Amino acid sequence: MSNPMMYVATMAIVTYLIRVLPLTLFNKPITNIYVQSFLYYVPYVTLAVMSFPTILYETNTQLAGFAALIVGIVLAWKDKSLFQVSIACCLVVLAAECII
């Protein structure tokens, strides 16, 4: 912790390298179907990994978060819009926290 600017510079370099290396290493389109499949699901997995703990732990009770998670999964499975799913989940959390 002696030099915070060194930490900031290191993080800037690491972040820059992560974004620039794929551009410089892969000049041709990726034709491997397994790599394409893997890269296709990366954004969805990243969103799920960031969202899942928040759903369960940001409510007053984990039971309310779990109920909202189940409702969200069911509504998403039935092809409801993101707005409808989020409103329904918020209402489930509100109702569950008023009851519990």
C-alpha cells in the first residue's frame, strides 16, 4: 500500500492487455464450433454469476430472494420480457418480505 498509483497503473495495463490481446492474436475468424459455442455463452454466464448472489443476499430474508428467483426462472422460461420478469420478481420480494 505504499504507492497506490502503482496499483492503478498495474490494473490499467492488465485491463488493456485483456482487451487488446484477442485483437492481435486472432486475425482470422474463429471456425472451431466448440470455441464459438463457448464464446457465445460467455456473456450469459458472466451475467448469471454476477446476478445470482445478489438475488439471494440483497433481500432482508433469503427466502424472499429465493422465491423471486424461482418466479423469475419460471417467467423467463415462458418467454416473458425482461421488464415483466423484473417487475414480477420485485413484487414477489415485496410480498414475501411483508408476509415473513
